[in-house]
Amino acid sequence: MKYTLTVIIIAFMSMQTIFGQETSQNQKQSFETRYNKKLIIIKATQDIIVDVVKQLKDIHFEKNKAAKELVTEAFVTLNEASEYKEKYLKYAKEKNWEAAYNFAEKYWQSQVRSADLLFRAKKILKTE
């Protein structure tokens, strides 16, 4: 009986190790997949930002103090986010998908904040 219990415990621990490794491998693959999907979202978000900036320039946002402050803050946010972009590219090159994904997510969050600021500036100018 004593040996049976020991064998069962060892078998259980082995299964945990085996399944733990599979989970770990699936998570790595999952992070790689999420990273690649996030890059598509980052590209689409950047396209929107570029389009809104063009529209703001066309309607001379700089003439409105509040709009100018929002646009300036958006650019500051994007400039600060460049650190995240450098890191996600670095980690992707190293195939550290979890870190690459996490920094890509931080970069995208900065893009969203910047886009929000730009849209608010655009709204201010449209209500004039």
C-alpha cells in the first residue's frame, strides 16, 4: 500500500510537470499569436492617428489654444511610447513573446490615449 501511494504521487507529479510544460508551450505560442494580432491593431491605430493629424492640420488646429494643447499632449504621449516600441521589437527579435506582447500592449494603450486626445481636439474645432 505504501509503495502504491508513492507511485501514485510520483505519477501525479510527473503529469503535472508534463502538462505544465504543455501549458507553458501553449502560452508561449499564444503570446506569439497575440503579439502578431496586436501588431495589426497597432498598424490600424497608427493609420487612424495619421489621418486625424492630417485633418487637424487641414483645419489649422494651432489657432485654437485648447486644441493645440491636446494635440501637443498627444504627441508627447506618442514620443514617450517610443520606448515601448523599441522594447517590443527587441523582445520579438529575441522571441520572448510574452515580453514582446506586453510592451506592444503598452505601446497600443499609448496610441489609444493619443488618439483620444486628437479626437477631442477635433471635436473642439468642429464645435467652433
